[in-house]
Amino acid sequence: MQTLLFGNGRSVEVPPFTTGLLKWIGNKQRMAHEIASYFPTNYGVYFEPFLGSGAVLGTLQPKRAVGSDTFAPLMEIWQTLRTDPERLKRWYAERYVCMMSGDKVAEYERIKASYNRQPNGADLLFLCRSCYGGVVRFRQADGYMSTPCGPHRPVAPDAFAERVDEWHRRTQGACFRQLDYREAIAQAKPGDLVYCDPPYTHSQAILYGAQRFRLRQLLDAIADCKARDVYVALSIDGTKRSGDHLCRLPIPTGLFEREILVNCGRSMLRRLQMRGQTLEGEVVADRLLLTY
């Protein structure tokens, strides 16, 4: 496998786009332009089957795309962005006004309780932008959202509405579907591009909200794509704690042609776990693996 470090071998320059719509664990917003710069210059449909915050899709602005995940409340947000952006703005503004007009923490807990009684996109939209550190954390046993209220002031409704308009424009070519990643990947045809950003095996075991998967099964699906001449890019565990630990994963020899390290900055998850402590030793670098 050819190993490339920070910028060598790029296919195209992609302008940065740092204005995120959602806060989500593993969010690639800051480095999405670097990831996308290693994509092929020509491809058919773009698939992102572990959608999350949609950072790479929003930065890339593909002409045709399928963004998907199995997590229904998350996909409700993305589908509403596509079909009724004004409704998305109202969801956020209504909860913001309630939170800012009363006891901030108590209102946050009320919204969180509403979500936990009946998981839905409207509550999740506001919670992900107002929870501590932007870490949307759920109990695996029952899906209960457990992240406390963050000390920050959530972005104002007018500013959020501008984000909705920008993201609606950037995702005009996309459709959003609630699908298992294997179903989504199976739809890709020769010349299409699949970008996979699954939950990381070494750092995200406590998190729910992204589809569960077995790495071996994902790698088998990627191998099938490669055999069908579908391009695949995979973001996966790289280094933790300023690079002094390289995560060992069972990557088959010959599946990927190139490996790039992408600097992800400080760990959002460790920010939640180490409240009040320095994060200088918590720098993360992801591996970007390419089948082409």
C-alpha cells in the first residue's frame, strides 16, 4: 500500500466549508475539504452510507448523491432539510426561544426528556447543537440520550436559518434515505464513489446514533465494491494521543491502494470525558484508505 502524508497525491483542490449544520461525534467539518481532495476527479453518484453530520457531502456538493443511515431521527432531519427547510428552521427556533426565555438547563432537560420519550428529529436537531461539547451520546441499552447541557449559548435562530439555506443549496443533488450501509453500498454502480465514515472501533464504543456494524462485514462490502469498479474511500481509526498509538485493525492486504493520515485536531469525545482538563495530549489523526 502506498502511504501518503498530509497533502501528497491529491486529485483536486476543494475549498473549505466550515459552517456545520449538525454537531455530531466524529464530525469531519474542519477536514472535509482535505478528505474530498483525494476523491477521484470524475465519478457518477456519490454515496455516504454513514451520514452523521454530512460534513463531507456538504463540502463536496456532488451533483448526484445518496446520503443514508439507519438512525431514524437523524434521517428525519436530513429529509426535512431536503423537502421543507422552513420547517427545520421552525423546529430549531421554537426550542431556542423556550430555552433562552427560562431556566436554560431545566428547559434543555425538558427537551431531552421529550426526545427520550419518543425519539424524533425535531428534538434531536436542537439537542445536538446545545449539548455538552457537541457529543451526542446515547445509552446502548435503551437509546436514552444522556449528554448534559453545554455551557455555551446555542447559535441564534437567524444564524441557524442561514445555515439551513446554505445546506439546502449545497445538497440539492442529494436524496436522503434510511438504509443500512450494506443496502446503500450495494446500489453503487461502476464509476460511482462511496465514502464510508463509520463509528470508530477504538473510541466510540459508548455511542449510539450511528448504525452498528462489524468491521469485517464492512471490509467485505468494500471489497465487493472494488471488484465492481466502484471507488471507495474509508475514514477509520488512525492515531490517538498526539500520535503515540496507532490503532491496529484487520485490514486485508491489497484491498486499499493508498493510505493518508488526516489531522483531526482535538477529540470531541475526550472533551466530554475530561471536563476541566487540558486536551493538549488528545490530538487525533485519522487514516483515509482509498481503493484507487
